[in-house]
Amino acid sequence: MTYGLIAACCLVFLIGPVSGLNPVYGTGDQLLAAQSDWFRRWGVVPAELMSSEPHALLTPLTALFVHGSWLHLLGNMLFLSVFGAMAEERMGAVEFLLFYLGCGYLALLAYAAAHANSEQTLVGASGAISAVLGAFLFLFPRARVTSLFPFLLFLPLRFPAWMVLVFWFVLQWLAARSAGPGPGVAYLAHVVGFAAGFLYAWGRFRGGAKVKAPAAATEGERQP
């Protein structure tokens, strides 16, 4: 299911106007207009979602498969591939899919509620992937991940998952506190998604055994 989600996100990106590879959308101003319409149609517009317009109620789901650039897509898919497979193995494919979509919807809904008057479009799988990170932290706290940190000269170093993910969450929380309602990264969606994922895993698996021994090596970067 993890790789199916990755394939779906990549396919949507490639056939859409943002990739620049589909000639049907034209070039120049025509392409820019098509991109704007694409985001408006499939992304979350907080003001519309909070007004409960029927077409807007599904956009927190469709927005999870829409990305704003090649870098946005590749960064998110890297994190999903690194952390999603192990979480899916523990949950099972169907439960993982419902978990991913449900937490992703909640994360985008929370962001929209906090910026209820905003007309800025929100797209991307970051909220759902943040939920995967939260679940991973509970399920595999001692798994070792290879991470790159700017202040350590981008040297690839291995740390326990709990250290990397807690550090990542703190960065998102601090950024969310200072972020404005305008264009940029939806840090609040990251925070809500991460918390939802952790709480879901805690409620669902707290009675079972967690992976305490170092698990198979994974690789990741600082943030989705």
C-alpha cells in the first residue's frame, strides 16, 4: 500500500500541469493559469472548506495526492518510502490506508480551521506523512535512522528514531507558532498529523509489544 500511494502521487503529479511534462496544458502564461486552476480545484481552500461547500469537503483527501513542485513531491515520497513500509507492516495494508487518509484529512482540516478566512490553496501529503512519522515513533522508537543535519555539515549520521523524530516535531512546532496564514509550509498540518499518528498508534498498539531492538536501517532527511 505504501508503494501504491507513492505511485498514485507520482502519477497525479506527472499528468497534471505542475510537472511541466504534459503538453496539453501549454506553456508560459497558459501553463501558469492551468497550474493555478489545478491547485484551486484539487487543493484545500480553507475559506471554502470552513463554509462547508459540498465540493470542498472532499478536498482534504484529493489534496493529499497533489504537490506543488518536483522538490515537494520527491521530499514527501522519500519520507513515505522510508517510514511507511514498516508502519504498514505493523498495521496491515487496509488499516494503514485508512490511517493515512484519515490522519491526512484531519491535519488539513485543522490547518483550515486555524486559517478559516484564508483563500490560499493548500496541497501535499505532508500531513498524512507526518502521521506516519508519529506512528513510527511509537512503534519503532529504537530503530536507527540515517539523517542529515545542516549544523553537522550534512554528514550522514545514525541516530535512534525517537531522537530524530522528536527533534523534527519540535522544529515543526516552533515553526508553526511563528508561521503566518500566507503561502509557505503548512507547519500546523505537520504538527497535527504527527500528534494524530502518535496517538492513534498509542491507542491501537499500546497493549502489544513495541519494537525495542534496533530495527532494519532506514534513511531520511530533516522534514517532509
